[in-house]
Amino acid sequence: MTSYSPVARLGRCSFENRVPLTVHLELTSRCHLNCIHCFHRGAPSRESGEMNAEQVKELLESLETAGTLFLILTGGEPLLRSDLWEILEEAKLRGFAVMLFTSGTGINREKGARLAEFSLFSVHISVYSSDPERHDLITGVPGSFEKTSLGIDNLLLNGISPVIKTPLMDENYNDLDKLRRWARKRNLTHKIDPVISPCYRKNKDRIISRRISREKVCETVFESGIFDTGDFRPREKLECGAGVNMAAVDSCGNVFPCLSWRVPCGRAAEEGFERIWEVMKPDYSHLENCFSCGVLSYCGICPGIASAEGPDFFCGAASDTADRLRVPVNTVSSQGIEIKEDLG
């Protein structure tokens, strides 16, 4: 019998009962950084339609009623909202486990102390390299590494140990080992995302051009400790929590299945999140060929990314995964990828 952790059981229960356990809320699309891989760059501006504090509070009330527990506050840069403290107070009163995603550049001692008052579930800070010049090259803002490092120090001074996040791209791939040592020296949890996402079709070519190769993705996943092959369990079918036990809301109140799958399903301020959630049904028609694919069991395809750019990247990665795991497969998938038999 498979044993699940309490969080995993909660996730499975919410999936089976279609409860929006986790919701990403983009509080703003504004940001003082200009990261080369950011999907907001070149996207339609939403600053003029940004929800005010009262609208956000109404959304939080609706999320609580719908059964949301994990509330991820992201942006843009959430700390650019002058009413962030008011929103955090409301989230705390409603019992959400709040995760804050930030660059950390705006966290001085005072703000670090204020954040500590809200008993946040976690704070995630993006660090792209332990080399200040390389980090600043990616953010497009000189001095940003120094400000981010200071923000981390101010959190630590107030008892908050942030999670360090690093999306990998060609510009920082070779810095990974040094960055891990940098995080370890500070006793910080370090998480890596090997596949950056375009989210919008309009941004597809620009962001994909920054993405590390499929071969490097597999090398990172299998050889860097991200993935334990001993824990591998082939997937039986294409399952994704987007629109099933998770959702996303942008700064204007538009509701999507997830941040990477930006198919608008309604506007929370006008229709209410609960009503939108009741009728939300993600369309998998763009993945029609995947359901009969011979390597679906070893595919980590993201329906959202595939919606923006097509499934080809994941098709190749599934083939590589099957080869890496020495899976005895002898078939040609519906995507035309041949997997040779390996019984060794």
C-alpha cells in the first residue's frame, strides 16, 4: 500500500473532491526589476485595472468559503503595494497558510519585522546566481543582488528563513553548484526550476530562447538531487491540478486554471470566485495526442506551458526520462518519438 504524507493526502483529497486547495494571487504586475525571463515583459499592461484592497478582501472571503488553504501571494513585486499589510492582515484573520513570493529587494529591517508579525507559511526569494554581476545581468538592474542579499539578512534577523528559488536558464546554468553552496552556507532551502515558462504565446520565442536544453534539463533533474529515481512511480494518466485543486487570479481579478495556463475563466470581482470555480473546466484538446502516447507514463508535461508553446519539449523529455530509467519500452508514441527497447 502506498504511504502518503499528511500534505500529500490533503492534496489527493482536494483533487478527488475538486476543492481549490491552492490559489496563486498576483497582487500586481508592477516590478522594479526587468528580468530577462519574466513572462510579464511584453504582456498586456494590467496596472490600470489592479484590484484595490477591498476587492482583494472580497476575493479572500470567497476563497475561504471555497476551501482554499494555501494562498500564494506573488506579482510582479507584491511589496510594491502600499496596502500589502492590510491584505496580509485579512489573510491571517481568515486562516490562510500564506506564501509570499518576492525579489527581497525591498525588505529593510522594518519590513522584515512587519512580515514576521503575520506568521507566514513561507517566504520565497528569487536568486539567480551567487555572482552579483551574473544575478544583476538577469534582473537587468545593477545592485539588485546586494539588495536581495540584504533583504534575506533582514528576514533572518526576524526569524524568517526564506526559501531560495532559482529558475535555470542559459545565463546561470553553470553557476548552479556555487549557488547551492551559497545557500547551504546560510542554512537556506534551495529549490530549482529547470524549465522556465512563457505563459503567454506572445512571449514564447523570447523566453524559450533563454531555456536550457532538454539534455541539460534531464542532467539537472537526474544528477543534481532534484529527483530520486528510487521514488519514481510511472504516471497512469495525464493528471494536473490546474482547475481541479488549484487556480490562479491575476491583479485585475481574472481567474485562470493556473499561472502557466492563462485561459481566462471569468472575473472574480464581477462574478465571484466560487461561481467561476463551479463551472471551470480546463480544455485538454491541445493534448489530444498525449492520451495515447507510449511514453505518457514518464512525461512531466505541463498543460499550461504546452498551451503556450506546444508539447514538443515535453515529448522529447519523456523519451529521455524513459531512457534514463532504462524502461523496457518498445513503441512509437503518437507524437512520433521512438523509444528503443532496453532490458539491461
